[in-house]
Amino acid sequence: MARMTVDDVYQHIRGVCFKTGPPGLVGAETEWLVVDAADPAAHVAGDRVRALVADAGPPPGESRVTYEPGGQVELSSAPFGKLGDLHAALDGDIAHVRDALAPDGLALAGHGVDPVRRPLFQADHPRYACMRDYFRSGGFTDAGLAMMCSTASVQVNLDIGADDPDASRRWRLVHALGPVLVAAFANSPLRAGRRTGMRSSRQGIWTELDPCRTLPVLRDGVDGDPAEAWTRYALDARVMLLHTAEGEWVTDPGMSFLEWLAKGEPGEEDLTYHLSTLFPPVRPRGWLELRMIDALPPPFWPVPVAVATALLDDPAASRAAEAAAEPVADRWAEAARRGLSDAPLAAAARACFAAALDALPRLGASGLVPAVEEYARRYVERGRTPADDPPSPAPRPSQEEDSAWSR
């Protein structure tokens, strides 16, 4: 296996992570906590969930179903050329999984953090055991287990950009929008049965974790080549784990990737794996992966997907978003703690939602306007988020949208 240099790392990141091309694709990933409607405080065995979902067959919209270490279900859509097509496919696939669980008394719950149960590690893959041990060895035991086993998100995947200047513009914009998206969709005020004092406890958990792999890549006003910034970030980050040629898994070998590189040992596959263990709010993977949004229940999980897509892909909405987000680009902590009770973030969110609503018909996504309008009326225009609502009843295992999901 050919050994890499620092320049090889940069070239890989530029050619793979920041591969440009005509924008137009959008994907999404939704994570869900699984609860027993008869006993919401009880943990649900992951094997039970896997068996029910497997028996139901593949989702009709071809979303990929995976499982997080605490048993959370994740549905990852295929990339779509139209936002409306993505919504229809992923919504159908969520219903497919929900219907598979319902006869056994189980339901999907959309919260950024499990509001009732403490973390329970249920994974059997060595990667997750290494990840758990890495966080433990670094003094991040509580936050590490909570992140792995108790959190859930709506993740939006958007194109890098048409060319290098466009990629730089989109990179800057999505980082500036990060605090706005955290604040507007904050939905995790409770953790293990207690109020944390934060609107987005999920974002708070990420902040408590290993900063070399969870801080934003673009911060403190640093600008320039996005590929160079991501290269520096990756080189400086500690290696979380090694998967040796002999098949062994080694946790925390005690070096950064740059230090490992100096030993002449890692190859391109090692770099690819290392990049998969870095978790900044925006992660470039050949597309922009927006990772900062709390999970939301139906009917609102599509709203952040629609808003983020409109603000990046529609030129007029992008200009409005740039103007609105720039003054609050560094308000990550305020976003997590205060949500839209923070006046500057509330003003930015109102402007961004207005721009997105104006843009959605131009993107052929008029069908998503009612959900975005309802979310804006219920929350954004009132300076509130779902975290400000009274706790909802536990969801009942039903094929219908009912009051268990209503806020």
C-alpha cells in the first residue's frame, strides 16, 4: 500500500471531499429514537428492532436503514435532483419503518436527545467499541456515551458547488448558517429525565466532546481555501482507532494523523477511515453534510431539509441568508443554550425562513411550503422552538399522524 505525504492528503481532500460539479442534488438522513409506547422509560432491544425492520423488507424509496450504537434507527435517502422527490421517498420510507414497528408496540420518536432514558450501549461492531473507549480514555465518557446512544438528528446533504469559487461561497454560507439552524430547530431540552438548561442539549453534548474532531472547521473568522482548512483539521486531529492488516482494532494509538503520517505508515484507506471519525457541524464528503440539526417529529422533519436546501441552492435566497447569518456566525453557544430566545438569532431565523419560503416554488418544491409556513408561524415568528413546548406524550404505535406527535 502506497504511503502518503501531506501533499497527498491535500490532493485527496481536494479531489474527493471537495469535488465540484453542477449543483442540484439533495439528500437527507433522519435518525429516530425507538420507544415502547407502553413503557417509554424502558430501553428497547436493538435486536428486536432490527428483526422487525428486516421482516418488513427494503423501504420502497430505497433509503438505507442503519442503526446507531444506542439502537437509534437511521434512514439515509438516495440523492435526488428535486427536493419534492426526496421528501416523498424519505417520508414513505419512514412510514414503512414506522409501520413495521407498530404491531409490536414500538414507535419512532423525534427528539434531539432521549428525554427519558439514560444511554445504553447496544452496538456489536468493533468500530463503536473503539469509539466508546476513545472517548473514555480522553475523559469524555458521559458525553461520548450520550452522543453515541442518546442523540438523533436530521442531516442535510447538499452539493459542494459548481466550481471552486462557488464551493468557497457555499462553505462560508453553511458555516454562518450553522448557529441559525441549531437555534431554529432546537428540540432537546431534556436529557435522561432532567432539564439541562439548554434548548439543544444535543449540540451541548457535541460541544463537550473531543474538540479536535467536533469544533466547526471554519471558525474565528478564518477564511481561505476550504480544502486546505479541512486538510489542516484532519492532520491535527487525533487518530481515534486503527484497523490493522491483521484484523485487530486498536483504540487511541496516541498520535495525530500528521504524526502518524510522519512515521510513513498510513495509506489512502487509512485517511478515508480517519475522516469518517471526524464530526464537525459541517463535514465535506464530496458533498456538504450538515450535522447540527436536532431530530424533529412528523410533520416537521422535512422543514430543515427544505430551508437549508433553499438557502444554499437558490441565488436570491442565498444572498438573503448571507446577509442575515453573517452577524450571528459565531453564536454557536447561544444557539444551543437559548434557541430563538436569543434576539439576534431570532432575527436571522425570520429572515432565512422568509427567503426560503420565497425560494421553494422556484425550486419546484411548492408542496413543502405549508409545512415550512406552519413551522414558521408556530415557532420562528414567535421566537420559539420545539424545545419551548411542554413535553409531549409518548408516541403511540399508529400509522396515522395523531396528537402524540403534535406540539
